[in-house]
Amino acid sequence: MWHPPDGIVLISDPRVTAIPVRDNGEPLAEVRGRLRLDDRMADPAGAYGRLRAGLLDRLERAEAELPAGFHLLIVEGHRSIASQREIFDGYLAELATRFPAMAPAELHAAASRYVSPVEVAPHTAGAAVDLTLCAPDGTEYDMGTAINDTPEQSGGRCYTAAPAISADARRHRKILAAALESAGLVNYPTEWWHWSYGDRYWALMTGSRHALYGPA
């Protein structure tokens, strides 16, 4: 099993779950018409194309900071609690089958490397976005792995700072990070594509005393 490098704080960490939430009441806003939206993770209700208004504003600022020839491509935003639970439980079951000797607590921590537990999941708050970079014609740039590749599938290359990726992929990840960080987002470092603003993980990483968004 691929383990996170030293120093990475998992989203299931007690320091994250202890962060209080004071939801500021911002509505979910439609990505479509404001940024490029991919439909590979589309759901019948269209939740994938919605984000908290403050996060979407920041993504538009990040888009403006990208070098010529680069655009953000939004893949998934808001996710229902039921969908989040299904994804987490499915990955947990996959790991339990693959690593039958692991204790339940170890399996839970291992699953949270890649999928957020429901109680702290930023996607259910509309506070997280899975995204990549594309050219003006929509062609996606090489980022080292596909979005949503698990640590097992990618040999750990899904980790944002993974060394075993090409120079082009590393450069593209840095371009993405520079734009998003300048807009106030934080990355979940086990997934180069996952960025958030206003959730509990963001609060811990930025030193905020509380999260801005709870389940939406």
C-alpha cells in the first residue's frame, strides 16, 4: 500500500475533525457559463457543476492568473452526502479486500488518503473542486495521472509532490498550484486535482479558527 509522505495531514486527522464550522450561508453557484465544465462526473441533479459562491469567485480569479494558453477545467464540485458515503464505503471495501490483515482503524485512515470521510468531506459543503488544466481547444495537459487515479492505480503519482512524474507534468502542476494558491485555495496533497476553500481542511492549513462552509 502507498502511504502518504511524512508531514502530510490526512483529512481524517483529529485536528481537522475538531475544527468548528460556522457556515456563512453562501449559496451554491453554477459553474457552467463562468468556467469550463467537464461532464465526466456529471450526476442527474447537476450537483457536480455547483460550488459555493465564494469559491467560484476565487476560481475565476485563478483562471485570470494562468499563463496564456492555459484554462481551468472543472471536473467535480458539490457532491451529495449519499454520494460521498457511497464513494468512501466503496473504496474502504476495496482496500479491505486488497489488504485483509489491516485493522478497521488502519483501513479508515488509508481510505481517507484518497476519499474524504463523510463527516469532514469538503465536496458535500460545496467547498472543494476537482479540476485540471486544458488548452484553449479543450485538450487536457499532462498532469502525471488521470483525475481520480487512486494511490494504488497510480503507484503514488497522484500525490501532488510525487517525484516519479515527467518534467512537463511537474511544470503543469506548478502552474495550477500557483494560480489556485494565489486565490486562497489549499490542496489536499494526496490528490493533485483536489483543491478547497472554506472547509475544515482549509481552516487547519490556513490557521483559521473555524470553517466557513458546512454540508450544503
